[in-house]
Amino acid sequence: MTESKTSSTNSLLSKAWVYYEQGPITQILQQTSIPIDTELGLNELIIEIKAAALNPVDIQIGNIPQWIANWILFTGVNKPKVPAADFSGIVYKIGNNVTKYKIGDEVFGLNFSLTGNGCLSQYIKLSENLPTLTHKPANLSHIEAAAIPLAFLTVYTALNNWGGFQNDDTTDQKVLILGASGGVGHIACQMARAMNKYVVGVCSTRNIEFVKQMGANEVIDYTINDIVSASKEYGPYDIILDCVGGTQLIPYLNSDFLKSNQSIYLTIVGDKTSRGVMGGVASYIFTPAMVFRSLKSMIGLGPRYYCINLSLTEENTNQMVSMLQKGMIKPVIDSVFEFSNHVKQAYERLDTGRVKGKVVIDFDK
Ligand SMILES: NC(=O)c1ccc[n+]([C@@H]2O[C@H](COP(=O)([O-])OP(=O)(O)OC[C@H]3O[C@@H](n4cnc5c(N)ncnc54)[C@H](OP(=O)(O)O)[C@@H]3O)[C@@H](O)[C@H]2O)c1
């Protein structure tokens, strides 16, 4: 296990990447050591992190204005905030009543925190009852496992919970995936294909082969095609899953694009196009047009349209493990960066908006 120092009898010093003030994450991050309280509640455990994956939401949380962080989220002034939600690691210590895990178990999951209790720390403390914590499948490395949870849970929430796709023999269902090569999109292609659906992916020229490898039956190159006419050609769709944001297709959600009144347009971003600000359901607050669109859809006066967030349920987590164990989904790693000194470079890479798959931090380096 990684060398660590004991700061007192009741705490452990954990190397971590933290920030104190809100701002651009590549500028505010610094490396330090934070104490982890080793006095555990009955159902708590400490996990030694082996890998963590980065997501655009880490950058967006860093960009939340300081006053919102202080007065609405109560993140704590001068408290170190640790970013990142996706992790894989080893159980280091357990509370007296922990039954699901034992010391040495390999685990992975999603520890989403708006208040800076994230995973870019050698050790983290969680409850064994966190619905998105589970045993790591043996067929995945820590790097691969860390790359999965947020992307998988987002895609499963969209395709299954909202879109009604099942892993069955219904081969006549079709999905259009905007942003098919990114962290979420590449998992969406794989999952839809694993569920026997017809997949149309949208990406740029350099990612065409990659998106085909991820399972797309058809690929639309957004750099040389008009998205509206190109996606109409392959439509209509049961689900349109937007992992990019914007409103390009919104005016066209008629029977050329959505197959029936059960078909649905799902965006995980919203109308916004800036990568730096928080999307998902938070976009409703700042975009009345999205609220009207969803309300119209709810009362049957418009196409089904919803902006959604991932659902952090145990049921979805179990589905994740099952599909991973069966080899139906495999993460693609865009790049791996060292925890010791290359975390800022990792966020710079993610912030380009050009990653293919996932950016992961290796805690052994
Ligand atoms: N609501 C939720 O619960 C939820 C959950 C997860 C993520 N999200 C949000 O979803 C978005 C995507 O997340 P991510 O992790 O997939 O991001 P990402 O990995 O950074 O996405 C990068 C990918 O986007 C592609 N892309 C950029 N512009 C495009 C365009 N106009 N058309 C098609 N593809 C385009 C890029 O491909 P090219 O290089 O080929 O352009 C690249 O492969 C982020 O805004 C994130 O915050 C929301």
C-alpha cells in the first residue's frame, strides 16, 4: 500500500490535490496533505485510491462563483476542496458494523460532491451504504474501473431510465448520439449497441473510425455535414441523446427526427454551449426556454424533451457491474496522468474538449 504518514493517533495524512478559492481548476489546484479522520462511524470505511477519472463537471464546480460556494453550497471558507468523483481503490479500514466490504477488497464507484469532498486524495472516507460504491469487477484494472461510473450511470439513466431501452432483441430501435466520441458518448455507443439498437453517432472527422469501433452503425461527421439534414437522413429515432449541448436540432423535433410520441430528446447538457458552466438540470434555472419546452412536452403539446442528470441508484450501479462483468462495456482511456505531479496537465487535456474516451489519474505514479 502507498506510504502514508500518521498525523496523530486519530488521523491519517493523505496527499491530495485541493483548491481553496473558486476559479479555473488548472490555476487553483495545488498539492498538499489533508488529515483523514480515522475514527470511523459504524458503517464508514476508508478507501485507498488507486485511480480517479476526471470529468467536465469538476471544472464546472471549480467555476461556480465564490458567493454561491460560500452562501448557497456552504463549501466552507479556507477549507480545502478536493475535486473528482470517479474512483477505484482498495478498502483500507472499516467501521465496526461494515458488512459489505472487508479490508483489502477492490472497490470502485462515484463519490459526487458539490462541496469539495472528492477523490483526488490518497484516502477518502465513505459510507458502505453509498449506492454508487461497489466491488470492482476483476476483469478491469483500477485505471479502467475509475473511468466508468459517471459516464455509465449517465448513459444508463438516459437510455434505460428515461428512454426505456432494454437489453433485449428489439433491433428496430434507433438512437442518435451527439458527441459520440467523448467520455459519455463512447459509453453511450457501446451500451446502445450492446442493447441491440441501431446507433448513429456524431463526431468530427478524426474520430469516425473510433466511433464505429465503439458500435455506431452510422457516423455523421459534424465538421463536413449539416447536422440537421444528415441526421434526418438516418432518422427517425427512438432516442436522441445530446452529450454536447446547444439547440441545433431543437426546432426540428418532428416525425422526421422522433419516431413516435413515445420517442424522446434527452440532453445531459442543455441549451448552453460553454463547457465551463454547469449543465444538466441546473441549466433549467438560467434557461426559461428549456423549462417551457419540457412543460409543453409533459402536457403533450410538444415533442418529448428533457434535460437530465445521472441517477445515482443502487439498481443502476448493479446494472453497471453486470454489464462490465459480461464485457458489454469497456472504457477507452484517452490518457493517463501521474497523481504525483501531473494532475493540472490532466485537467488541461480534459479542458481542450477534444478527448477520446476518458482522462484518468494513476495514484501509483
Ligand atoms: N447531466 C449529467 O448528469 C451529465 C453527466 C455527465 C456529463 N455531463 C455533461 O456532458 C458533457 C459531455 O461530457 P463528456 O464527459 O462526454 O465530455 P468530454 O469527454 O470532454 O467530451 C469531449 C468530446 O466532445 C466531442 N465534441 C465536441 N464538440 C462536439 C460537437 N459539436 N459535436 C459532436 N461532438 C463534439 C469531442 O469530439 P471531437 O474532438 O470529435 O469534436 C470530444 O470527443 C459535458 O458538458 C458534461 O458536463 C452531464
